[in-house]
Amino acid sequence: DAGVIQSPRHEVTEMGQEVTLRCKPISGHDYLFWYRQTMMRGLELLIYFNNNVPIDDSGMPEDRFSAKMPNASFSTLKIQPSEPRDSAVYFCASSSPGQVNTEAFFGQGTRLTVV
Amino acid sequence: DQQVKQNSPSLSVQEGRISILNCDYTNSMFDYFLWYKKYPAEGPTFLISISSIKDKNEDGRFTVFLNKSAKHLSLHIVPSQPGDSAVYFCAASPNYGGSQGNLIFGKGTKLSVKP
């Protein structure tokens, strides 16, 4: 398995533009997580899905952020309009319950820079 | 308010010596704890975990200790190797097995192992 795949790896955009980050979870995993990493706040959970349904979006910072999971193999995180303070590394992770441990598998992340 | 705290942002250790990374948590509902390792430009990868019914879990050079009364856990690496140089994240979950819930991460400790 290729693991969790995120695209793009790097994104540079101007303030006010729409940004869409993409994630393909590991096949068979039914939980998908979006995290944001910043120096100040570390790794923060933004939202997570179970069987394509959003379960907890309390970590989404503002209405400018939205996430969808139209099917089991694809999710998007959209920021519209983007702002410089959104600059961070965004990670997608997936996991499957019923295993002995509940580790999540992370993608390589998307480094977003908003100028 | 951080529920999982890693109070040392960095740690430097000589090769061959023991590395001890510490983590404190505030939520007594957490019953499963994990350590992740992260190299630059990569996503975090799972290292070792422990459930609240144990006080120690060992995997090769890595041992995690849990002190529930103190709400404290630590990761011991012995002997430390230069390849262990990375950022280590402590994470906690209110669920063990079954429903995933989500992982609450600390801000990380950057370990540098000097040859």
C-alpha cells in the first residue's frame, strides 16, 4: 500500500485566493483526520470523518475552512478566502478501528504558504 | 488550554546514552497514549504506544513508561543513535480499540543525538 497520499506537497498562494488540499487515505481505513501543524500550536486536529461522515469539526478555525469526503478514497480541505495566518503544514491521516492499537497513519503533508 | 504537554521543546544527547522524553496530560479520561516520530518534510510515524492498564511497554530500544497518578508518561531510548534525531510527539486518546475518536498531540520535543 502506498500509504496516505496528499497533494500538493507545496502550495504558495496569494491572500484571498481559494486553496484546496487533497487526501487519499489508506484503502480500507474508515477514519480520516485533517491536522494542522504550526510552531505556536503544534499539531491540531481540524476535523475527522468516520465512514465519510464528519464526526467532529470543532477544530476548524473559521467558516473559511471546509472539508468534504465524497467517498471512501478521497477528501478535500478547502480554505476560502485564504489568509497569511493560514500558512502551516496540513496533514491528513487515516486509521482503522478494531486493530490492537489505534495508531493513525499520516501523509507527508502539504506545506501551505499564503503571501 | 493544552491537554497534552511536552514542556521541553528540545533535547540534546550523546550517541550511546539514554534519551528521556517527557509528556504530561491533564484529562483523566485519556486511556491510550502514543509516541510519534517526525523527520523534516515527512509526516509523523507511529513509534510505540501504551494503554492505561499498563505502566510499561517496551519495543527494542524504545520503552514507554506511564504514571497514571501523576498523569505523566515518558519515552526512553537506549542506546540513542544519530538516526533517532527527530521531533517526537506525545499523543493521547480517550478510546482504546473500537471507535477511534481522535488523538490529542503535544507540541513535540526535538531530539538531537550527537555522534
